[in-house]
Amino acid sequence: MSDRTRQESARSGHNEIVAALDRVSVLGGDRPMLREASLSLRAGERVALLGPNGAGKSTLVRVLLGLTAPAKGTVQRAAPGVGCVPQAYAESLFPWFSVLRNVAMPLLVARREDAYDRARSLADRILPGVDPGRRAGRLSGGEKQATALARALASPGDLVIADEPFSAIAASSRERLRRALREELGARALLLVTHDEGDVVDLCERTVRVIDGRTVEASA
Amino acid sequence: MSGQRPAPSRAASLLVLVGALGAWWAAGQIRVAGRPLVATPAAALGALSPDAPTLGRDLAATAARAAVGLAAGVVAGLLIGALAVVLVHRAPVIDGLFDFARSVPPVVILPVCLLAFGYNELARIATVAFGCVWTVSLAIITAASSPKSGRREMLEVAGATRLRALAWTQPWESLGVLVVGLRTSASTAVVVAVVTEMISGAEHGLGARVIAAQIAGDTEGLTLDVLASGALGYLVNLGLRGLENWVRRLEA
């Protein structure tokens, strides 16, 4: 199925759930980090995850990605190939590899022949002016975050999860990167963790708030 | 107080070097048992000219002994470390056993090796290898037990199997710890090689040379040999520090 067909199919109401949490609790030391949190993401859906610091947003993301096991509740993980911009984006890059190889990584994992072509096209769009052959360890903080975003968009799966993907990006470049994310996302679902109302308005159609480990649905 | 460090100065470094030479010269003037504590810088330099050919040969012999022992220790350390990584979660006592083995001074193993292998090169090299093997093994255990990195998590999320994610990240992420282990082992190898030559004797080597100079009462030659031993250890350390810095830059 082409990207366009997938996008049309996803947006026309054929919305199967790509990932979900059902009444999930996670314990973290002396207090629960998530309390019976629930969330479902449908194909093509763009959801903003809001909430104060320490509310449990990043924990929720880690559970959804299968990186943290819940103490209670059920998790429906997305199919392999999820694109992810983690909060600790710099630690997720391979500093000894080039920008191009970092961006291509999810496609190399999926053994796609067009890995480097697709990565180059994304790097050109999201990191203009940065030599794709440059070692990722040599990039600035903002460039590293943009590389992580390009890598997430190169992922072949049905879902992109981005945990504050513009936090280190200069204000002058944010609009350009939002547009790139919106357009390159195609038919994939997006879960965007953010504190920025501009991200929500620009990118998302549904909002879920996390308050003290609990999820609360809200309209965008 | 500004809290800023003063800028490095060539003049200050030169002054320190001149001061060190002065202290060395002063030590050369002290006589306790009828002989000077050490030869003066001029006397040691004077001994260099006639001793240079044999000093070079002995230096090379010690360096070769240390290098072969280090290589054997690293290979054995990698194998033992890899085996320990597999077993350490089931039997955490392994970690403690390795720490204990590392605490055994390698030189006390020399008599064991002499008895086991005879008075030959194999015993000396086995002693050097023993000095290196535990540090390398512990470095492997440390590297393997590091928490799952963000890179590994990213690869698993992207669909890589655990084994593949590990293979793509672990060698690179372990490099820093391994180079530190190698540097420590290399310093140990030089020290153990020299001491082993001193204790068990050797046809060529700095340790044998030091003992010969001591027996002959050759203070100038002895001072030169001590300096040569220091130079060998320093050069090895310098080279491996360069490697360590390169790895750190790569990881940055």
C-alpha cells in the first residue's frame, strides 16, 4: 500500500488501533508513576500528550514502547518499526556514526535497500546546511535533536512517538520542523509529548492530559 | 577569589624542570653508605654513551616481554571475561572472586610459575599475563553489565532483535572501559616484567640490568636503568592515553 493510499485509508475512518494502554499502573519507588492510565492511538491519528513535569508522560511513552513493564493493566504495543524521538535524544544517537547513518538506522534495521536514499532526503529537509557525512557526536544539541526527529520519520512503522521533539530547536527553526513533521508523517499515527500549545494547534487533533499519573481526555 | 585557573606558562614549566634537575643533582650529593644516593644528571648522562647499545637491547627485551605478556593476558582476559559475563548474573560471587584475584600481587605468582614452567621465558611471560588478565576480565564484566543504553532501546523499538541491538551497540559502548582496562594492564605489564627479570634473572632485560648494576656497585648505570624503566612505562602510558582520548572524543 502506498503512503498516500494508507493516509487516505487511515483518514477515511478505517481506523484500527495501532497501540493502546488499558488501565496501566507503573510503580516507581515510593509513589506510582502511572495510575490506571489508558490511551489508544488509531491509525493516522495525531495525539498530543500534555501535562506538568513529573506527571508521568515519559513513563507512559516508555510503557507504550515496551521499555517499561507495567505493574498492572494491559498494553497493546505497536508493530515493530515505531519511530521515536526520546526525551534523552542525544543518548539515543550513535555519536561515532555519520548523521546519514543515524537517520538511516531504523531502515537498516528493517533491511530496506533504499535506507540511505530515504535518509538523505530526510536529512536534506530536516537538517539543511548540515553535512550528512558529519559524525553525529560533533553536532550541536539542536542538530542532534533534529537528527533524532529525522531518524524517527525514517522509521517504517505505523506510529511515531516524539517526546518534546523541539525542546532544543531554535525558535526560528521550529515552524519549519513542525511543517516537516506534519508532511513527512504521512498516514502514520503521532503521539506528541509537548508543553508547547503551538505544537498542539499545528500538529494534533486530539489531546490527552496526564495529571498525577492519570490520563484525562480533552479536546484539542 | 575569581576561581579561574592561571594560564599555563612555558617559563613556569621550564622553572619546574630546572628545579627537578636541581633536586636530582642535590640528591646525588648525599652520601649515606659511602656512595651517593643516585648519580648526578651529568654522571648518568655520561654513563649513557658507553651503555647505549646494551641499554637499547635490554629495553627492547623488557618491552617485548611486557608486550607478549600483555597480549596473552588480554586474550585470556577477553575469554574469561566473556565466560564470566554469561555466568555472573547466576553467580554474582564471580565478581568478588575476580576482585580477589586482581588483588593478588602478580609478582608473588612468579614462584608458582617458576615451579610450574621451570626457569624459562614462559614463566616470566605467564607472570606478566597473570597481572593483566583480571583487569581485562573485570573491564569486560563492567562493560557488559552497564544499563541498557538509549541507543539499544532505540534499536529494539525500531524492530531489531535484542541480540542484533546488542551487537550494534555493545562493542562501541564498551570501547572506553576496555581501553581504560588495557591502559591499566599495560602499566602493570611493564612493572611486572621488570620485577620478574629482577627476581628470576634473565639474559636480557632492564630488571636483570638493574640487579647487575646493583651487584657491581655501579650507581651511574643503576640510575640510568631506573630512568630507562621509567621512560618505558611513561611511553606506554602516553601511547595508551592517546588511544583513550581518541575513544573519548569518539564517544562525545
